[in-house]
Amino acid sequence: MRTLRRIITTGVTMGIATAVALTTGVAGAGAATAAVRPLPDNSYGLSSYYGPRCMPIKGASTYHLGQDMSAKKGTKIKSVAPGTVIKAGSAPGFGQVVVVRSNANGGKVFAVYGHVIDGDKYVKTGKYVKRGQHIADVGSSGTSTAPHLHLEIWKRAYKGSGSTTDPLPWMKNHGASLTAGAAWAYKRVVPTSCTYYTTTRVNLRSGPGTGYRVLKTVNVNRKLTAKPGAGSGVWRKVTYSGTTGWMHSSYVSPGLTSLGTRYVTVNGLRLRSTPSTSGKVLDSLNRGKAVKKIWDSSNGWVKVYVNGKQGFVATKYLSSKKP
Ligand SMILES: [Zn+2]
């Protein structure tokens, strides 16, 4: 109820109290606005939560604006509340999306359904949808690694002057706890630090824009650290080798970029922790073993990825052709 009261207060303060009169069957008289869960009970898991996070894949946000509900591809998505479709189709990042505007006890609320298979298969912009109406199917379109529904709740406006709110308490306060309907849920933990890698040779700048000073030029596959949520738009605030600055998110990835496969030409080649014969031995590789090149060191060593480990081997014992 606390959240609901806040919505009402905000609505009045913002001078949109007239929205109360527009309520179209969302709310009972004076009662909490009822919602329904967007996916069938026990058909989904809570996989990624609202708030700061490490970006799961290149291009993903570092502040998660929604709740991810992992589910089988094709699972039917229902509108959590009645309202008007304001967007149905493609959108950057989401791939395919449906956005529904509802009037909830004195304010506008927007539910955003991201990564669906086909945004305008069942609904069209401008059409009214009922609470619980089938509006789309779970997909993995856009920036996504596996089928899931990405649910956002916006207040006042969708983008612009609007703001997002955590869908978990919002849904719970509207009588449809997502936690109660989930088959499973990951633990909600925010890591203290994220590890990323450069995807190419890229500039580390003093601010979030190409007009800012270049602090350092960083080579490909160099390790960066970042605080979850540290960024501005498409820019990420990262630290490289003690220098903190900004990089465009297109060049920052949670995984390494392979620069090609190389083959070991001798038996018992040592994988070492540093580019030197005094480096700790991490593994021993035999002739013909394939390794992924990460980067070349200037002194005759190359950093590689093999057997789940990163380490250095002498360049002269690798070949681009399989022996
Ligand atoms: Zn998401």
C-alpha cells in the first residue's frame, strides 16, 4: 500500500490528478489497482532483477530497468493491466516490444514487455487491451541470450519525464506477486565489481562522449573493472590498469574476443601466468592443441585462452595451421 499511496501523491503533485477520472476499469473504487501475472504460474523463473548489475552480454545495460522472467520460447504473455497499446513492434535493444499504458489510481503506468517474438502479432498501437489478454509470446529478440520476458514498469510517462520502478514490489502491491508465481528464482545479489574486456583497440576518455579527452588508448582484450550500474547512456565508466574513465559500450564486453585459433607445435608447452619463463605454470599443452589467441605480448609471448584458463605461451611454439 505504501507504494500505491506514493503513486497517488505523485500523480496529484504532477498535476495529472485528472487521470483518476480516466481510470478504465483498472481499479475498483478506492481499492488497490489489481494486476495479473504476465506469465502462467510455474512457467517462469526470476532470472535477473531490477537495479545495478554487471552487463550480461555486450551492449546490455548495466542498470537493469526491468525484471527478467525466464520462460520457454512461445509462452503466452498476458497484459498485467487493462490499457492502451502505445507501442507494438521493434525497438532498439528489445528487438520486439509491446508497451501498454494504464491508468492506475491517479497516475499513468506503462508496462513494457521486451524481447517478445513479434510485437504486433496480436496487438496494434492504439488498441485497447483487457487485463489478462494475450498480447505477445516469450522470445529472445534483441539484446538477449535466451528466451525471457523483460518486464518494465514506468510511472508518469514512458521514457522522457517518466521513471522506472522495480516490478517486483509494484506487482506485489497490485495483488500479483511475481515471486509467488515463480517456479524458481536466482538469489538477488548485486556484485561489488564487474569484469569486462575491450573488444578492440579503444580510447579511454575523461567523460561520457567522444568530445572528452583521451586518457589512454587500450588494446584489445584488456581487462577492465567497473562498478555495477556505472554508466551514462551508451557509455560505461571503467577502470583500466589504475585509470578510471569512460568507454563506449560497443567496445566493452563481459567476455573475451577471440583473435583466431592457434595450434601448439610441441609437446609439453607450458601455459604461464605471466609472459616470462618465471611465470607460474598453469597448464601443459601438447602438440596439436587448439588455443584461442587473446593478444600478442611484445616480447615473444602471446596470451591465449585454453582449457578454461587464460595464460601466456611463447609465440614461437604456436602455428596458425594445424600440425
Ligand atoms: Zn531484462
